[in-house]
Amino acid sequence: MLEYNHINEKIIDTHLHLEAWENEEFSDFTKCFEKHREITGASAINICTVPTRQSNVCNNIMLAFYKLKNKNTFIHGGFEHIIRPVTENMPKGMDLVTQYRELMEIGFDGIKLIEGKPICLKPLGNNLNHPAFDRLYSEMEKDGTHIVFHINDPHDCWDRNKTTQEFIDKGWFYGDGTYLTFEETYNQAIQLLENHPNLKATLAHFFFCADTPNRLEEIFKRYPNVCVDITPGCEMYHSFERNHDFYVEFFNKYSDRILVGTDGTFPWATKCHTWCLNILYEFIATNHKNMAFDDSILTGLNLQGEAKENILYKNYEKRVSKEPKKINTDALLRYINKYREFIKDSDYQRLLPLIEEINR
């Protein structure tokens, strides 16, 4: 197992998550990622909402307060889907475009769309190109706003004989006929990009195309602002290892289209993303052989110079910013008041000291 090594080169973890207020290990979520940076040497982090246990409203508020108290922190917010499936008849002032503008006013650096993950897309109506989404994409394309976009899942999630029991337990088995197929979702995504060819989207988890890199090459050629990240999935790294020489060339050729991230999620697996960032650094910057994310062997690509720097930090800075936006506390307080009904009373009680601190 690779030990935690302090990374002495600049690196940005561009894909983290903050999911809940606290657990037994951390009583204050505003301090939750500082150990990660202290151990690894990460120069900045980007934290995205992931609405697993709480509403996106609650997660957005958490992200904003975290950013207020921690330097070199970027945040990507998400949307509250008040009506499901997606409809054009949202309650007044709560449509997706309005929510997007509110997040930008607060000081979010971008948007995280988990909506393309099959378990999320199905209750929304299985349509990434619904007019309500389409208007949102148009606004973000016009503004040049960065999106971390999760679309699809590993191919094995559609095959009960290949997927893991862990994935089945999480609800990530999609082969029962009620979900779009992998190809159907993929084709919707391509249509989305055709409709919005300048959308500044980072397709998470290598767009689940590590075994079909020709697809990514075509996407890179057609859509100039699309990147991918190499946030695990283990299956991605199996493909990288099986085709090592090919991927050395691929990563060098497309080093300006690849970002690095861990998918670490507070407060669960709080040590996992620290270990993960070390593996990712070694994979990009060295030729070392290490035990990868599922104890298989992973051989480093040993990228040098600009190719290495692009992936470790430059691509993110070019696509988002070198410095995080500042939080507009007045806009944050307006957001809290407007969406109070989506915040559990117990969570709101935890918010009160932070609100009082702003108002002093």
C-alpha cells in the first residue's frame, strides 16, 4: 500500500464532496478537509455538492460556509429538483436558471450536475435534454461557467453477472429494463453537446470511456471546452494498465483535456481521498508501480513538464480560475431564507451560530 507522501508539486484536487454536517470523527464540517491538504500538500481543492443524505440546498449552504472559513477552496453547487420528473412548471422563482443565478451570486465557482447518473436521471424523467435543462445549459454556455458533469456509470452496472454486490446494494444496477441503457444515455450526452458545443463541461470519471478512447478523441475534436477527469472508478484504471503504452501517448497528446480528482466524500472515507491523491500523483508524475484502488497493479505514466502540470493543476485554473470567487454573505443569507423549507430543523439549528457570526 502506498503511504501518504507529501506532494511537493502544485496539485489541485478538483473533485471532492461534502455530504453531511458531522460524524464521530469531525464535529465541525468547516475543518473537515484541512487534514487532507496538510498531509498531501494539495494547493487547492474543489468541493462539489452530492445530495445523498441531505437536500442540495443544505449542501450548497454547507459549501458556502466551508469556503468562507478555508482559503484556496473552490465550490460547485447543485440544484433542488422540487418537482420530479423535471417539468417546465416549477414553482415561481425556483426554476433551474434562477437557482443557477442565485448560486453564481453567492460566489460558487461552478456547478456540479449529478443528474446524468442513471439512479438520478431516472426519477428526473430520463431526459438530459429536457427544455428545462436545455435553458440551463444555454445560460451556463453563455456565461462560460464550469460544470463537473457525471453522466452514465460503468458498463458493468447494466450486467448483474459482472457488477459488484456493493453497487447492487447502493442501487447502481441498471439492467432491469427501467433505466436507459449505457448507449442511450451516451447518445443523449452527445446530443446535449451538439446543442451546446461550447459548454465548459468536465465529464467525470473519464466519461466511462477508458475502454473506448476513440470516443473521447472524437469528443475532444468536436467540442473544444470538454474535458474529462480521472477521478476513480477502478475499471478506468484497469483499462489504463492493460493499455499502458497507448495511454502514455494519449495522456501526453491530450494533457490539456484531463483533470485530476479523488471523489473523496466527507464525512465518510475521510482517509480514502488522502491515499487516493497520492496514487493519482504517482500515476501521473512517476513510472512507479503501485497497488491501485482495488489492489490491482497500476504503472505510472511518468508525464513530464507541461503535460504533467496541465493535469495536476493548470487545466483547472484555465477552466475555472486561479483564485476562488469570494462569498457574498448577503446573497447567502437571502438563499438560506428563501429555501428554509428545504433545511431540516436540526440542520438549521447548526446553521444559526454561523449565521450569527456573519451578522455580527
